[in-house]
Amino acid sequence: MTPEQRRTLIFVLLLCFVFLTGVAYLARYMRPSGMGWGREEPVIPSHPDAQNELRHKQEMLGWQSLTFEVNKNYPSTAVFDYYRGLLKSEGYSPIPTGQEPTWQPTDMEEGKRRLIMTGYWVDPEGLRVLQLDVSCVEEFTRDPESGRLISQEILPGQRVELTLSRKVFLPSDEG
């Protein structure tokens, strides 16, 4: 290779490097702000009494979750109410589901059942949805003859799962 060809090759490679660096810069920092791109994803806030926190994050999908336990003997809706107030103060709006969130029974065992309360909020920009699931265990006793509920008690400790994900817009069937 002649010296002239070598200089031309080095010049072309340097030009390609500068071009690719510029494209990478623009791709990272100059995305349209109205789409929520180029910003840091919000972090799911923790609870002051959280134990055994476990965080998962999937950046490509814009998804993250936080799971923890609260072992104090709270009033049954205290953790849910804590997040409801915190999210409201940060500008999140509840997504109407047709009813106020309440404890819903799920799986049952002999003398025990899991209760779960779920709520959904949308962020101030309308780009992300936060789902909050609080679950606990309730012990109950039934009359062996009639099957009637005699006593029930929510046990101390709750499992909390928060999931923050980007909103997905589906095309509507309307013309």
C-alpha cells in the first residue's frame, strides 16, 4: 500500500469514527422529550419498614419491580394507604377500575386463605403504569356442622409487590 493510499484510508476511518460518535451522541441525548425517551426511568420508592427487598429491572422493556415484606402488625390497609398517599403527592393518578380497592380472597387452605389488594396508578406524564399488590394471610375458623364462619384474623406481615411499566397503547377497533 502506498503512503498516499494509507493516508486516505486513515482519513476515511477517522471520518467514520467521528460520524459514528456523533450518531451515538444524538441517539443517546437528543431523543424527542415528548416520548419520554432519553430520560431516566423513575425508581419505585421503598417502604420505610420494608424487609427482604428484591428489585428487578428490564431496561429494554421499560419494566421494573420491587418486592418486599412488612412484618409489623399494621392495620390491614396501612401499606396500601402509604403508597396511595405517596403516589398522589408525586402526581400519579389512580386508574379507575369501577370499585375502590378492597381485600379479595384468593387461594384457600384448611383454616387459611390469602387476601390480595390491587391498585393501579398512571404517572404524571401518562407514560407509565404502576401496579401495587399487597397480600396477607388470614386465618379463619368455621363451624364444622353448618360451615358458618366463626372467627377470622389477618396475621401480621404482608407481602408487597410493585411493578412499574411503560404504558402500551393498542390500536382500537373503531374506524
